[in-house]
Amino acid sequence: MSTATGRTSVDGERKALQSGGLQPAGRDTLAGSRTTVGLGLLGSLTFWMSQPPLDWGPLGWVAPVFWLLLIRQPRLSGWRPYGVLYLVGVVYWGASTYWLTLPHWSAALGWVAMFLYLACYVPLFVGLSRVAVHRLAVPLIVAAPVVWTGLELVRAHFATGFLMAALAHTQYRWIGLIQVSDLVGAYGLSFLMMFISACLTMSLPGSLMGMGGRPAPRWPLAAGAAALIAALAYGHFRTVDHPTRAGPKVALIQGSIDTVFGGDPLRQRTAIYRQYINLSRQALHRDPGLDLLVWPESMYIVPLVLIDEGAFLPEEQLVQGFHFPPAEAAAYQSEKRLPEAIDEWRAVGRAWFSQTAATIAEAAAAGRKDSSSTNKPALLLGLDCEHYRPGGLDRFNTSLYLNPQGEVIDYYHKMHPVMFGEYVPLGNWFPALYRLTPLSGGLTAGSEPKAYEIAGARLTPNICYETILPHVIRRQVASLRDEGREPDILITQTNDGWFWGSAALDMHLICGVFRAVECRKPLLIAANTGISAHIDADGRILAHGPRRETDTLIVRPQIDARLSGYVLAGDWFAWLCAASSAGLALVGWKGWKR
């Protein structure tokens, strides 16, 4: 290569760096493997501290700065920095999701798979943002929030989705700020926070960004302050002077039974039932005028059995998933009594529903001072469902709505089962995979949301993990709205006894705060071991239960008439950010090959 050609190449590179507000690396740059380790770990530590269990929310504004400094550096040499950043991600996500190991020893395998996957997002964020800043001369205050938001959307969808510990979640207590979530979801708040953190980063001294003694500009601070003021003004506008009306009076029943594998299943289920029926009696003693009692996910001990016409042909396909032990089911089948036995089990379940409703009605009558009142509460139970159909059996995680007489009015099947918690990938084709887990078989996904009519209000149930993913709840509300049955109240039934009082309970509760704001619906949570809660449509936690203890919350949510732009339009903004990130990945790939 000639001298002239080499000079031209260097000049071109210098211009490209300068167009992004950067200078070539010099002695005072922070680039290098030690710096990558230091800044990467500082970012990881402060991100972790901003989330539960420490829950130091203000650090959510500071944590991104350490990774943004790496994006601003003129050079990160070779592949090693990205390997370091991947290990930084391993440290962060391993610490943030440790509670996945608690239910069973085999869950440790899922935990390892989870944090090894999630760790990819740290080098992806830094790498894609650097492509935008250094190759395309996109300002950091645009590149970083777009890439971060796009990656959060990917994280919410890929491999069934996981969006706990989103950046926006660090601010769940700041009610005036989180109102922007009804525009484009919690993604909008994550975008805003990363924008402000990028403004702060650009205002740091030039020596921290490989720019020598160049003075720090002040305009980014002004831009960040203006964005924050605008968001708070919107939050004030959305939270004042909006009409509401009182909804039904609801008791959220919170037992406290950790999930433990092994032991005597009958004794365990009997203990669960006794605890929840006694807590229900206590709630009715406090207020016999309740309209609804809600039990958490899977806390009712008898399944709902549904049988389609012709469901018992061929019979041999039913034994694998039959509720009775396989040997007992096989005996019934050999005696040609399998259909009869299943029908008998269905009758047992209906008898249990009637008996439970009668017990609840008796407790309500005993607690009333006015003998002329005949009000009896309905029941919302969390249980298993066995649906026998021609040629096979489907198992569901179900929310069951019973009227005060114990009659089945409606039921909702969970639409988003949890991978490794409720099914094993490829388990339908390779049943032996379930032998490596405490699961007896996989659950089937439900097909439609439901709206229960109770005391002049529509209540839409969701189960456990579904509140973690904004698009799942949003689609349910939007679908019912299109049918003319838009819900007034959201109800979450969850069994968090899997996590033994860990930070998972707080993270799950925080997700519920954002689902309430996004949909502009009050959200009620009935959680085994906690944290049960009453969250209003502005995201305020008006009442909550204790951690890993029993309680009964008696609440009367206020039905909100405000519209939500997020419910109407969905994730268009986050998808736009994700598409932009995909474009940056393509540019980076082509540059790497070249």
C-alpha cells in the first residue's frame, strides 16, 4: 500500500471517529481489557443493587453509565472485551436469578441455561451501540436507548420470554414517572431512562471517554432534564381528575406453603386445603359482605375434569396422563372401566366444589349480624384441569369461577406455560426428558382469555408467569375489548411457594405494577407465600401481604375509565427499536467480515 493511500485511510478513520464526537485512542483513553473488566463489573454491580433484594431504585439511573462509557471509547481491542462483557453478564444474571435453583435440584440446570443465555445481552448492547456510534455516527443519546429497548423486547419474546429486572422496573415507586408506560408500555420508560443516562455520560469529562482534555458539553444535561420534566408533566396530567367507580369487594387469600417435592402428597394437599379454608373463614368473619374470594394458583386440591363426547377411544392413550396412579389406571382399563372411573372422578370434583361453596356460605352467614342478608360470595380457585378428548388428554393450569352454590360458571386455562416449570421442550416427542425433572408431564396452553361477570364488573384472570410479559396481558385485554367485553379488573393467581420468600416475589410484584399502568386497570394478586397485593390503575400498591406468611387482604378496587394507548396500539415502538437493532447487527456483521 502506498504512503498516500495509507494516509487517506487514516484520515478517513479519524473523520469517522470525529463525526461521532470521538478522537482516536490515546494514552488517556479508558479502553483496554482492565478497563472493560472494571467498568463492566461496576455496571453489573449497580444494576444488581438497583433491583430486589436490595431494591435501591435510584441506582437505576447510574448503572447504565458504566456500560455507556465502554460504548463511547474509540476502541475496544479484538474479541477479548466482548468475552469479558459476556462474563460480566454471567455474573449479573447469575446473581439476579439465583432463586431459580430453589424448587428442586434439577432446576439448577435451568438456572445455568438461563443465565448463560441472558448474559449475551450485555455484549450485544455494547457491541450494537458501538456500531451505531462509531460506524454510523449516531449520537449516543439515540443509539443506546434504541438498542436497549429493542433488546428488552427480544428478551420478552425469545424462548417464551423473560422480562423480570427490566430497567424501568427500578422506578416502580415513582408513580409520577411510570405513567408513561400507558403510551408504549414499560419499554417507553426504559428508553427514557437510558436516554437520560446517555445524556449524563456525554456530560462527563472528556478524559473518561478517550477525548483528552476536551471540555464536557452541557447541552446533554439540558436535554435529559427536559425529557424528565416532560415525562413527569405527562404523569401529573394522567393521574388527576379521572372518574372511577367502586368495584366488587374481594378477599385475596394468601396461604404460606413452600413447594416441596417428595413426602406424602395426600397429607400435603390436605394441609393446603385446611389452611386455605380456614383463612377464607377468617376473611368472612372480618367482612361477611364479600362478593368474591380468590385462592392462588394450584391451591385447590381436586382437579376440574372435562370430558368430550367420544373421549375414551382409544383408551390406551389415556393411561399416561390419567389422574390416578398408572397401575390403578391400567387396572381400570383392563376391566373396561376406565371411562366409568374418569366419570366418577369428575363427579367427585363437582361434589368438592359444592361442599367448599357450602362451607364458605356457612362462614358468611355466621359472620353476618343482619340475619335478613342473604349475600354469598363467589369463588375463584386455582387448580389443575384434565380435559379428556378423543384420542388423548390435555392438562391445563386453570382458574375456575364458581357461583355461591358451587356451580361451574366459567374457567380460564393459562395461555403462556412456563418452560421447564410447566413443560419441557421436546417433551411431547421424548417423554423420557420428564424423568430428569419432578414434572409428571407437560401442560397445554389455553387458547383464549376470559372475563368473569361479578357484582356488575368484569374480571379477567391471568396465572403466575403471565404478568411478567407485557404483551401477554395486553393481548388479553385488547382481545376482550374487540369482543365488547373489556375487563374492568385484572386478577393474578400465582403460586410463588416455589421460591421460598426470595427476591423473585418482589420482582413478580413489580411486574404487576407495570401491567396495571399499561392497561389502566386495577390489578389484584392472590399469591401463595406472597406477595399478594392490591394495585390501582396508577400503579400504586395500596395493600400487600407479608412475605412467606399467611394473610387475607380485603379490597375494593376502583374501576378506571381511562383509555390506554398501549392497549390500543401495542408494541409498535419497541418493535421499531428491535428492527433498528437488527439493522445494526447486519451492519456490524458486514463490517466484521470485511
